[in-house]
Amino acid sequence: MDPFVVHVARLRRVIGTRWLEERRGPVDPEGVIVAASPADSSVPEGAHAVCRVTLESFAGGVMATGTVTAPWRGLCRRCASPVEGMLRIPVRERFSEPDARGGGREDDEAYPIVGDELDLAPMVRDAVVLELPLAPLCREDCRGLCPYCGCDRNEELCDCEAPRDPRWANLDVLRSAQ
């Protein structure tokens, strides 16, 4: 049984009814979310997300308001050391039932309610994917790697100097005059 599927028949009987749901399950059981490169942030394989939401019924659907929490990992954009953290994402999403006329949904931006069940998993996956850090840092003052010798400037200092651009060599005369 899917841990993110919620049976909402009782909730939808009276408009304005609320209840709290806390569900825990895998973020990506089908393996759809795959990092394009080793440098991209991703959710660790087999990691679980926690979805804590208040479900409130309204005419034609259910509103889910709360937070999604999930772990992530990646590489620091400056020094390439492993970085990990925890995402805490506020969510507020609508779930709607199919349109009585044509079978589609009246609200195209809402997640579907199928039968008397709504599936929180697509909302959780979308929230996590949108909040993954694009270019994480191990710390704000990370000094990165030396582009010439490759040493980690956070751990040691090097004496490398940037090579002079030959196109500017004629201006070096002005530096020596000072």
C-alpha cells in the first residue's frame, strides 16, 4: 500500500472539515528523479520524506497545507567536497475531483482526487525537486580549489600565481614603472 495515499471520503462530506495527516515514505520509489551529473544535488537513494499537512475540504476538492521534509546531498560548487542537508519545504496545494461533464479536471493546476483517494506523493516529489539546491556550498566562506595546482584552499595555501595574458604584456611596463 502506498504510504502517501489518503482516503478522503469522510473529510469531503462536510465542507470546511479539517484533519492533520503525517505520512512518511520514499521520495522517488520509481527512480524518476536522477541527478544528471555527479555534481547535481539529489535525494539519496531509498531516502524517505515526511509530509505533514492539514487537509481541508472545500467545494470540489481538498486543500493540503503544511510541510515536506526530505534529505539531500550533493557536491560543494567551490571545493567539490560532499555536502548534505535537510529540506524543509512549505506546501499549499489543491486536489480536485474530475469535472462531471467531460472527465477532465476543472482546475488544471490541482492534483487529482481519484475515487475518494488523493495521492500526496506527486506533491511531495514536485516540492522536493523544485527545492533541491542548484549549486550548494559546504559553507558560506568556502575558498574553493586552486585553479592551477588543485589544492583545497580551505585546508592549505599555495603560492600559485595566475599566468599573465600575453595580450596585455605591453602594459606590464607600466607596472614596473611604479
